[in-house]
Amino acid sequence: MNLYKWLFLLYNNDMVRTRFAPSPTGYMHLGNARTGIFSYLFARHQNGTFVLRIEDTDRERSTKEFEDSIIEDLKWLGIEWDEFYRQSERFDIYKEYAKKLIDSGHAYYCFCKEEDIEKQREEAYAQGKAYRYPGTCRHLSKEDVENRLKSGESYVIRFKVPDGQIVSFEDMIRGNISINVDDFGDFVIVRSDGSPVYNFVVVIDDALMKITHVIRGEDHISNTPKQILIYEALGFKPPEFAHLPVILGEDRTKLSKRHGGVSVRFYKENGYCPEALFNYLCLLGWSSEKVGKEVISKEEAIKYFDIKDINLSPAVFSHDKLYWLNGVYIREILPEERLLEDLLPFLEKAYGKVDIEYLKKIVKATRKEYNTYLEAVKKLRPFFEEREPDEAAKEELSKIDRKVFELLKQEIESLEELTPENLKGVVKNIQKSTGLKPKDIWHALRIALTGSLEGIAIDVIASILPKEEVLKRLSRYT
């Protein structure tokens, strides 16, 4: 951290500090990415600090591969962080605070066997009740606990929830929220393998990292009272909370894999540009009268972001709208150099080494023809490889007088250079000498060069392809 920023933080407790805390148990979901973006915008808008914290205490499901992908995807989206932490490197800290809670009487060792807990849970569900731990080990004597620990008996550590208490907090988006702690009972903060549980470590980290505002999904509302109880037990001041509404698919159910691509990685690999995805995720639940438009830059989002402008209603994710917005960025916003840089790896994966000067000509003439880089790969195929006629082209080919291909070849051979204007002159000459319709002549040229009746304008393709390549493809039909 910058020294001056650290000193400012030390002496100014009012500095805004937010965090994004993903778990490396899978590729980053769009909903999670939106949470990260809003936390980032909130901090940047107020010249605060944005913290990235990898929550990898789930030893079975957390992987380095997913951690790397999360970091890579955040960088791709243009989200920079000021501080970085990894929970798996902080276990000694959590162990220290678990002991503090036990010593103060706010937590206790629980020796109940997992199979007994599971049986109680099933019985509660069978009766239509939510399971609540009955507090079996809550009142064990100190001697009993010490003897069980010495004997090596397996245990978890539970937080002692005060009976009958109502925990209330003011949500920055939803207003006052109150929850009766009797709804959940004493909960586990350290597992039997010694690994700390989310609701415990998140409090320790947020408190020690001086997080002032926690922005997260509404599925965490039920966790908040548990965390507030731990804050209070340790003498920490809770941060401000803001719980974002869920993102829905177009069928109005929670966005999931059945709706198609739902990870940042999916859109990255399928040829979307990061600015468009960042822009679109900003629009999912946030709108500002000060902005007044749908296409906004990261800098504009930072300038105008206000948590008060977040809509309480669920946002609906539209693949079509993101597709349209990505097309706007490709056609109108991205500098040509960036477009070339982004497009090049997609084309080289499909067609091998691409000459950058050749690609510049192609992009300049065609960037309005595609909405994603993968779509560009398909539409730009005639510039990189020859293809056999498809079924529609074969049917049209059967109606064309083959002599038109020889005439096209002769006319083009006589030209010093191929331009859209010259090609129009070629077609006009052939039409005069044969009486063929211009449409049939253009179709013949398109079939020879592309193998299809659809796609980018054939005069554009023919004028960019090397002249020898045009003649070679025509020769196949003469």
C-alpha cells in the first residue's frame, strides 16, 4: 500500500474501504462480478480503498486454478485493487480470535457427532421445521471439556447465540432489517478439521482490514445477524451493509447455467470485449439520472455511482442486450489498435498466423459487420481461407453460365488494382457483352470467393483479397 495512503488510513477512520471477496471454487459468476464492480465503483467514487480478498477456507473446493482465473478475469474487466489478501494465509489470526471468543464465553467446544446432528436435522425437516442446534454442549463443565480435549475427541467450535435477541441493522439499499436470533441458534465458527467458517472469518477480516462498507448479494442477508453478533462479542464496530438484489434470467428465475453463459470467463472466451461487459453489468440494477444513457465508460461510472441509485427490484439479464452493446463497442467505441489486438488471437486460433497490415485493411472495411470476435472469425473467413460452396450456393451455381467465371477472370487480370469501383466496372462490362443480369454476375463472384450467397459485401472482399488469390479461386470454376 502507498505509504501516504496508509498514514491517512491510520489517522482518518472515515476513509471508505470496500472489499470484494470471491471464493475460488469455480469461474466467476456474472452476479459475483457485478458485486465486485459495485464495490469497486463505490470505493473509487469516494477516493477510498478497494480490497481484493480471496476467501479460500473451503479446502475441498478451493483451487489455485479458479483463484488465478478470478484474478485474471478481474484484470480483464479493468478492476484494479489497492490491497490483496488470501484467507488461507491468515489461519493463525482466526485461531487467535476463536480462542478469544471461547475465553470470553461467547463460544464453546461442541463434541456432538456429525451423524447425530444429521439425524436431528432430518427429524426437524420431517416435522416441517427448520433445524436449530439444541445446545447440547453449551453447558459442559470446564473439567469435562478439558478431559475431552486431552483425550483427542473430535470437536467443532460454536458461537453462543444469546436467546431471544433481535438483531437489527440499517441496510443502505433496503432500509431497516430485523432478524430474531432464535431462527438459527448456536452456529459453527470452526470446523472439526480446524478450518474456520465463512461467517467467522469474514468478520475478523473485515474488522482488521477496517472495511467500512460491505456490498454483497441479498443471499447474505441471513448471514448478517450472525456476523453482527460476532462483531459485538469481539468489540468491533460493524461496517455499513448493502445487499444487492438478485440477477434473474429472462424467464424471471435466478440466473443460472440453464440460461446459457453465466460466467465472466464464458463471455471472454466467446469474443466479448471487457468494456462492454463491465458497462452492461453496471446497468443491472443501477441507473442514474446524471448519466442518462446506456453506453457509459468506467470513468463515467466511477464519477456518477451512488448506492442510493440501486434499484431494489431484481435485474433481468438479457443476452440480446449484451450482444447489442458489445456490437456498439466494436463498431463505434474501441480504438482500431485495441480492436486489432483483441481480434488477432481469435483469428489466429482459427486460421493460423495473420499479417497485421492485412488485418488492418480488413478491420477498417468490416468492423460494422459483427458484434463479437467469434462472430468476426466466422464472417471474415473468406479473407483467410477458401471454402467449398454450401448447399444454397450449389443450387445457385447450377443456374449460372460457367463462361461468366472466365470473363470475370479475364477482366480482373487486366486491372492494375482491385477496388470496389473497378469491380463495378467489371460487372458492367460483362453484363453488356453477355446480357446477363448484374445480380447473376455478382453471385458468381461471391460463390467463387466465399462459397456462400451471404456475408460481407463481395466488392469489399474482392478488393481486399490479394489479386492472385481472387484469380486462383475463380480458376476453380473455369
